[in-house]
Amino acid sequence: MSQLPERASFEYLKKLAKDRLNEFLQLNPDAKLAEAQLAVAREHGFSSWRALKAEIDRRGTGIDRPRARCDDRRSPSTRRKRRRVPG
């Protein structure tokens, strides 16, 4: 069993599941993505893919989220001042 890294990337785990699906398809042409996802989740110590995803979301690492623009980090009053005037 592999430990889930502190800053786990859900994108990486999705790619890993797709790779695992390709391996499964060589053995069984009827294999499904859900089976590969379950295998990856169990390899990392989780009972399901949903539980694995929930843990990554709970950690809130932000790895798979788009970064905030600089403007979004300012206060709302500053953002209002910087809006463009049509014309």
C-alpha cells in the first residue's frame, strides 16, 4: 500500500487510474474505468475512489485549483476602483 502524499495531485491520480485501466484492458477487454479507480484508491489505503477524492478535497492543497488572479486578492473596494470604464 502506498501512502498518499501530503500535497497529492488529483490530476496525477486520475492519470494513474487511466494507465491502470489500459493495463486492465489488456487482461480483460470489458474492464471499466471505475475498476481502475477503485484499484488506485485501495493502493493508497482508501475504500473507494470517492473517499480518496474526498480526502484530497479535505486537505485543500489547492494543487488542482486554478490560481487566483492578483486582482482577486485585493479587497473588493480596490477591485471596484480598478474596473474599466466603458468608452
